Amino acid sequence: MQVKRMREEYGKLNRVEMSIWECCELLNEFIDESDPDLDEPQIEHLLQTAEAIRKDYPDEDWLHLTGLIHDLGKVLLHPAFGELPQWAVVGDTFPVGCAFDESIVHHKYFTENPDCNNSAYNSKYGVYSEGCGLDRVFMSWGHDDYMYLVAKENKTTLPSAGLFIIRYHSFYALHRAGAYRHLMNEEDVENLKWLKIFNKYDLYSKSKVRVDVEKVKPYYLSLIEKYFPAKLRW
Ligand SMILES: [Fe+2]
Ligand SMILES: [Fe+2]
């Protein structure tokens, strides 16, 4: 299974050592081709998301930081990370090992995927069980899961809702279509509420409101210091 290989390979975190902010700057060299509305540097998208959340939820500093870092996994596009192609890094994510939900974009193409004809994988539960928790569910590979791995392995102190947002923000079948609820546990249900809140900002913050990077930088550096080590392994 290709998903497993990617996760094992990138899960080693042996490519680069850098801080969260250094990663924001590195990502700034890239534009997400999958996103036609986004013609500004990534760092603006990250800060617009974070600042919009900060305005409405001033006390949830973890959520501001989550906004800033949620897309950092896109560094997988960078040559230092093997320059993965766009399709392997961005786009919707979905569970593997059970039936593909109809709400997944390009669902019809899954009929060409051999998993669809494998009776171990093509039923509603597949290899999983009722309420097993999303943590046990294998997801397709993308920038979400990679950044989740980075945060977790580098021992972030972000609350579980922050990690959940990072990990599942491209899982549209879950947070937009309400699919795969049968695999969620209680903690997932709680965390999903935050993901839905977050998602509004992720989408609508792609406005033309400019953010003065230098002005807000000290605030975000203080949050990074609060929730992350100075250097992380990527
Ligand atoms: Fe993203
Ligand atoms: Fe985003």
C-alpha cells in the first residue's frame, strides 16, 4: 500500500531541522497549484487564517497557532523533501481500508482502484469497527497527515483539537459531507466541532486583506515558543 510507504518514509523526519517560523518562510516560496483563488504567497494565507480566527476567538491562542501552521506540511513540495508532486501533497484526503464514500471528490474514478474489488476493503467498515476512532484509520497521504506527524513527534503541547484540525482539514467527506461518522469515537466528535469552526476561516480568509507580517510576527513567535521546541525535525 503506497500510503504506508509514504508514511514510513516521511515519518522518519530525517530530512531537515528547522523552526516553525523557518518553515513558514520556506513554504512562502511555493504557490498551491490546486487552488485557483490563491495567488498570494502562502505565508499570507497562513497569517490571514490565523488573524481572522484571533479576531473572533481571542482567548483560544492554540487555535491561532493552528491556523498559522495547518498547511506547513506543503513543504513536501520542496526539493529538500524530494519535491513530491502536487497530487501527492494537496487535495482531499480520505480513509483507505474501507468503502470510499460517494462524497469524495472524483469518487467515480475509484472503480479503477483495485481496493474497490477487494472484499476486505470495500465494505462500510472494511478493516475497521464501529466507533474505533479516527486515530486508528489509515488516511490517504497528504500535507495534513505529514504536519500532524511532525507536530506529534516533536512533542508539541497543542491540545488534541489542534492536532485534529491539522490532521483532518482536507478530509472534506468528514467535515463537509458528514461521512464516516461510524468510525468516530467521542473525542473525535468533540474535535470535529473545532474543525468545522476552523474550516470557515481556512476557506474565507483567502481574501485580499493584507497582513503586515512583521507586525504580527512577534505574537506568533511567542505562540510557537509556547507550544513547540525551538527546532523541529522534519
Ligand atoms: Fe491544507
Ligand atoms: Fe489552508
